[in-house]
Amino acid sequence: MASQVSFDDKNSELNSSLAKKNARSKNHLTQKYDPKRTRRRLEVEEWMDQELRELYECDEDEDYDVEIDLDNLLEVAEEDRYTAIEKILEEAKNPTDEFIKELLEKIKKL
């Protein structure tokens, strides 16, 4: 005796609902990892690395002892970002004002 599988309207509604949910998830995933936005962020991070090496007078093979997390910085209120970055860069060997101003401009574009 062979077993039978039947598809009723409830299953087709469920499948339709799942298909819509998957389509929304795919769209969200695409928005989350937008290549242009990712490229801009990478450019900012590379720029920061170069500038921090100059601020801390480090060679390419040396590491500077500071980290600026862009995600955390974006969560800080705009009016408090300058002070937050200034505090992170307290031990820099060179002036930081221009770096901070440029970084704040670049962050606005992310």
C-alpha cells in the first residue's frame, strides 16, 4: 500500500507566507551589507589607520596603542563625539584636532 501526500490550502498559505518572509529577509540582508556602504566604511577605516600611525608616529610594521570603534562612535550622540574621540587620543604624540574634525565629517557619510 503506497502512502499518499496531500497538499491542502493551509499548506499553500503557509508556503506562501514563508516565501514572503524569506523574500523580506533577503532584502534586509542585501540592505545590511550594501557594497557601496561597506566600501565607504573600509575607506574610512583605512584612512583612520594611516592617520593614527602619523598621530602616534608609528611605522607600518608597528602598532599604535589605541582603537576607535566606529560602531560605538556612531552610537554616541553627535554633540558628544568630539569629546569621546579626544579622550581616546589623549596620548597621541601629535595634535589631534584636524584628525577629529575630518573623522567626524567622514562618519556623517556612513
